[in-house]
Amino acid sequence: MQDRPAKTPFALDGIEHVLLLVNGMEDALAFYEHALGATVESRLPQHAMAELRVGRSHLDLVDISAQQGAWAKPRVAGGRNVDHVAIRVDAADEAALRRHLAACGVEIAEERIEETPDGNSLSLYIRDPSGNTLELMTRSK
């Protein structure tokens, strides 16, 4: 095995975007815009894509049920390319966050306290209309 360089010639700066496969763009956009507060920055209908702003990052959606999104379909039926995406949320009022999700019809599938270098934060696991799992991580308390 070759020796690893002492330091990379670049620094990681964060996640620029995550691309998720969805079944039905309108349901997906309704979820991400209304339940989570993401905003659509652009649409690429020739690729069945929408690019959403999620804080400082982007979330790209590809509608694999549309003919233009066939390029992104997994080669294996039921194949997945992401287990879950963690999104940091600023939720000063945990009860309000829970009420909002419930009002949007979003079920919390799992929750747990995560230990982080800055302390503990609450993680709520939810699913979008296409079954993708999202981890909503609150800021450490």
C-alpha cells in the first residue's frame, strides 16, 4: 500500500448538493417546499429535475417516473443510491417543529439524541413521499 500524503491539496467545505430520486415531482415539491421550507431555485424539465435551496446547500430531485428522468433510474429494481440525508435545522422550539410536521402529515419514523462535538442534538427521521429518509438534526443544546 502506498503512503498517504500528509495533507490533501484541498479542504472539504460541506455538501454542495444531494440528488434524490423521486416518484412524482409535484408531490415531492409540495413536501420539500411546504413541509420543510425549501425553495425551488431552478427547474430542468429536459432532465425531469428541480434544484432546491436547503439553507446553504442544494437538494436536487429527479422524477424517475417521468420519461425525461429515465436516465437516473437504478439499474436494479428497488435499487437505492442513498440511505438517508441529514439536514441541520435550527429549531429553537422543538414542540413547534413537531406540531408543524404533524400538521403537514409528516410522520416521525424514528428519533434519537445524537452526541456531537458541540453537545447533544435531537435527530428526527422522516420520509418524503417517495420513501427517501431524511434526518432532521436540531442544533446542539
